[in-house]
Amino acid sequence: MSRETSAETVNIVPHVHHDHGHPHPKQPDLEDQPVRYHQLMAEAVGELLIEKGIIAADELRRTIEDIDSRNPAMGARLVARAWVDPAFKARMLEDFNAAASELGIETGAIPIRALESTPEVHHVVCCTLCSCYPRMVLGLPPDWYKARAYRSRVIREPRAVLREFGTIVPDEVEVRVHDSTADLRYMVLPMRPAGTEGLSENQLAALVTRDCMIGTAVPAAPS
Amino acid sequence: MSAAFRIGQRVRVRRAFPPGHVRTPFYARGHDGVIDAIAGDFANPEELAYGRGGELRRALFRVRFAQRDLWPDYAGPPQDSAVIDIYEHWLEPVEEGSP
């Protein structure tokens, strides 16, 4: 096969300086991807807002940094605290944003609600219309949460979807799907797994994954 | 806040298909549910989406539906449910004893 003439190897860069001696596809740069309409629109609006002095570039950057700094460990801290402190749990169920603030997690103006899973009810969260998600305590949603497959199926056949996540909910338990269609955001407060009595709050938080707070998984005691 | 519906009340989602930015999912329209919680008053997203202020705030309800009512062929057990956030102007009271 000739590298010079084969069309399908146009993007193949020979790696003769490596000891394994075979070519790799060229890793595309950001600019090699097609620019999409809404991406351009967002950049244009951002530039206009700055140009007109409505927001400063520095404010925009700080907001993006704040969004990027959010992650599921924040939600996990809240869950672990609720597990060890019943009074905190009560406050969290009453006013989630205020309770988060007690732990130094500022959640902004959008009200978040904790959905407490029990032996009778297993909660799972979705947004069938778009991708509403409690970003202030979980960070950006995973791609599957935004995909049509999850959004259209979890509301219609939640048990089949949960099974694909490896989560089997017994038939006598109610599966309750929450469709975040409007102004509230939802985070599942999962049940504390049995056999975790001796664990510290930090060790408990480590058991709480992102999916446990969406409701597609349940926390397990360390094996 | 004087809410139009009370917790536990049976309501029906309006079977309407207006154009625009509507936050009431198609699959819920025309279906009956029960008020699970009253979430508060919020600016109407159907107005906000078009640059209007949404000053007339709307009560938002958490409405619980039986999955078997939403999907006649629902395969799971009868107690499975869905809770959807729906604004008051999309809800109608269901008279006791009506079909």
C-alpha cells in the first residue's frame, strides 16, 4: 500500500520516530470540527454583550469557571451529611438551597428539591423536554442524560432503563419518575446502604456517585 | 399565595396544542393526575421565551400520574408513577365521579 496515493490514508501521519512503527490518525484540532449554528450564535451574543458593556469579559469567565467547578462530589457531601444528621436531612428536604448553603455550597436562585428514596419509593430524575439538571450541585449532566434515548425511554419504561444501568428495583417498590419540566431541579437523596454504620461522613460521601443522585443507580456498601 | 388547586385534588391536563415555547409535555396532555405539591409562583415561561416579562406569575404544581394512565401498555407494576411540574393554566379540576 502506498501512503502517497491511498485516499483513506490522507490523514494518517507516519510515526517513524516511535518504536512501534505504525501510523496513527491525525488528532483533529478544535478548529477542524465543523462550526455549528448555535455555537456561533452563542459566541456572537457573548461578544455583543461585552462590546455593549452589559457584562464584562471577566464576569463571563468567572461564571464559566463557576459552572465548571461544580461536580457530583458536592451533591455527595450533602447526601452523606443527611445520612448522619437527621436534623440536617429535615432542613434539606424543607429548603434544599438553604441547607446546601450551610455546607458552603451556594446554589443560586433556582430552587432545588431533594427526593428521598425509601424502601417504598425509588426516585429517578429526567427532563423529557431538554436537559434540566441540578448543575449547581452535580455539575454538567452526562451526555446520556441529554440524549433522546434516555429522555424518551425513562419516562415510559423506567424499569427497563434502570436495568440497563444495572439497577433492579423490586416489583413491590414504586418507581417514581420526575420530569423536570419547569422551574425546579431535582436531586435524589438515595437510601444509606446497610453495613455502613462504621463509616465516617467522608467515607459515606465516597459511596455516592452521580448516578445515585440522578436515580439510575443506588449506593452500595464497600465490598 | 392562593393556589387554584389543593394537594390531593384530582386534575386534568388541558388537551391543547398551542404553538410556542410550552413546558407541558405532549404525553401528559389530556391525562388525569393528582396534585402532589405546590411548588410556588413563577414567571410564565411561555412569555419569557419571547422576551416578554412574564409579570403575571403562575402557580406551579407537582402533579403525580399513574404510569398506567399515561401509557396504556405500561409493563411495570400498578403503583409506578410519574411526577411532572405543570403550571396552573394547563390544569382543570376533575369533578368527583366524572370519567
